[in-house]
Amino acid sequence: MTTPEILLPLFLVAIAAYLIGSVSFSIIFTRLFTGKDVRDQGSGNAGATNTLRAAGKLPALLTFAGDFLKCVAAILLAQFILVLFGGAVLDMMFIAFVAGIFCILGHIYPIFFGFRGGKAVASTGALVLMVDWRLFLVAFLVFAAVFAVTRIVSISSIIGVLSVPFTTYVVATARHQYFVWPDTLFAVIVAGILIYKHRANIQRLRNGTEPKIGGKK
């Protein structure tokens, strides 16, 4: 494939993934169950954790499932587009990162909801799983260990995602992939986006005011 032939499917993947990511299940389910905008409640974040506080367990569960599965769908669609264009020159880890990142950007800046979305923790988890299950396993174990100690989703998510660039490099190198460094760079971008979106949480963690799951409101 020539460069223009590669760029066209990548462009289609980016647009499709962004639009899929722009479907904000937190906003949708909170409105369905409470008639309110989740962005006007609690932390103001359009995600599963704030949906739990604003609307309850069922809407939060549906939000998490929707946000997770939409990234899975975006990556599967991206792989299908790549196959249609005969893009064997691009490995599946690379295309999964491209689709996943644009899906995450859609979640954070949803075109359907005034570009005010969430922090994309669930979608980031789906991206990591779709890239390679071993990356997800390590990140999940780190998340679970930190959460068991702190009961704080934000710090658990931040520390969990920090493992992804390292495991991406290790797995990509073990596979002898041509795209080791691009894939690792994408993993750094994914971690950077999630950490950037948690900057207010980081400040509350420093102040000791970040709420815990199961703690007092």
C-alpha cells in the first residue's frame, strides 16, 4: 500500500471511532433514570463513578458497560476497515491504538453533547484489553491492588494506566513487531490523556479531599 492508501483507512478509522466514542452513556442513562444531567451532579464528570453517585448502581453499571463496549466496537470496526483496504502493512496493535485513542477523545469531547464528556477510564480499559490481554491483566491487577488499599478510583486508575507503556514495550518487543516504538508512544499518549483528565483529582488527592467509594459524601 502507498502512503495515500494507508492514510485513507486511518482517517476513516479516526472519524468512526471518534463518533462512537461521542455516545456518552453516563449522560444518557442519568437522564433516563433521574431526568438530570450528570455533569451538573457530584464531580461533574460524565463517567460511571459519578453516575453511581448521581443516579445509583444500575445506571452506573450500564454506563460502565456502554463505555467499555463502545471502545471494543470502535476497534473491531477499525480492524474491519483495515481489512477492507488490504492494510496488512499496519499491525493490529497499531490500529487498535489509533481507534482507541480517537474513541477516548470522543468520550472526553463528545460532539453529540457539547464537547463535555468524561475521563474515559472504562474506555481506556477496553482499549488496553483489545490491544493485548496481558497489558490489561497487569493494569487491572495494579488498579485492584491500589483500590483495595485506598478505595479511591482516581488514584487506582492513574497508577494502573502508568503500567501500560512499559507492558506495551515488553509485549511488542517479544512479538518482534515492527511498530514497537510507535505502539509504545501510543501507550504513553493513552496514559498521558487519562492522567491529564485526572488533574483535578490529583489536586484533591494532594489536599486529602478526594472522595472514596463507600465513604461519606
